[in-house]
Amino acid sequence: MKKKERVLSYYIRTTWSYLQVIIVAFIIVFGFIRPFVVEAFKIPSGSMEDTLLVGDRILVCKFMYGIKVPGIKHRLFDFHNPQRGDVIVFVPPHDRKRNFIKRVVGVATDTIETRHNGRTLYVNEIPANDDKYVKHTRYMSDSLPYLPHKVSEGYLYAMGDNRDNSQDSRFWGPVDIDDVKGQAFMIYWSYDSENSRWNIFKNIRFGRLLNIIHSQKIP
């Protein structure tokens, strides 16, 4: 067998192994437990880079914060509320037909503020020390609000990890806890559609498959 054929055969076998896992996950998620336990979402924008990339497909745990029944606003069981550092999927206050994904940076009674031209996040006057996972671009938007905001009871303050390229609570306000759908916990598939459409195997980000989406410690 020629070297090129061996490489192609390897890619096919590897891809099929991953596809088998994904097919089983799809059957479980969409066939049995999607309404109450786990739901899949696709990342459409770069607002959470580099934690989540465009083309990532993620799984969201829907019972982490309590069980929600379709058509009922409040949860039947409240296990615990989202914590600072959790990555959550929610319905934003300004667009009730879409799902957003952001990181919780503030919970009830917290005071949130950005300083140093928006580059440093403060929670209750303490720096968040989020340089490990937050991405900043070279240029900052003059339209970003920097004034302190105190989070009310029953609400969360959410921001994208791509801090300078994210429409989040700085623009449209805090998130109602009852609008949270769940906590993102795994990347089950990742495909870079911006690359050559003819090179399918290279477009698959194998290194991201089945990666855990971690919460981060925010003071």
C-alpha cells in the first residue's frame, strides 16, 4: 500500500471511531434525554474564543441547576444556582428567540466593573485574574460601558471570554436565572468550516473532540 493510501486509510479509521461515539451520543441526547438532561448546541460566533471556537458543538447539562419542564418558567427543583466561572447557555433578555453562551462573572449582590480601558475585570473590588482564559484584541471599543454594576437577586452577570468581541451583559444587562438552560460541559465535535471545503479531514479539530469545558475560579 502506498504511503498516501495508508495515510488516507488512517484518517478514515480515526474519523469513523469518533463518528461512532458521536452517533451514539446523538441517539441518546436527541432520542431520550434531551428535554430534561442534556442538549446539544453549536457555537456560531467567536465571542467565547479561545475557550470555544466557531464550529464547536457542545453538550449542555440541563439539570445541573435544577429540572425545568418545557412551558414552565421556574424550575421544579433548584439544586444550586450558577456560580462565578461557569459557562452557561441562556436566553438573553433582548432576544427571546436565540440562545447565547457566556461565562458567569457575577452573581447576586456582586458589583462588577471593568477598568484600565476595559482590560481588567473587578468583582467586588477584587481583580478577576482571568488572563489565563480571557482573550483581548489590540483595539478596544470606546462604546464599552465601564461603570460599576451591582447584580440584583435572581440575576447573573455574563461576559464572553473574547472580551473585546462579545455582546454580553455589559450591553444588554444581567441574565435572569430562570432563563438559564444549563451548564456547558463538553465539546463533542469541532469542525473548521472556514478552511478548504475539499479537505474534510484537516477541517476536523481532532484535538478538541470530547474536551471538557471547565469552570474557572473568579474571586
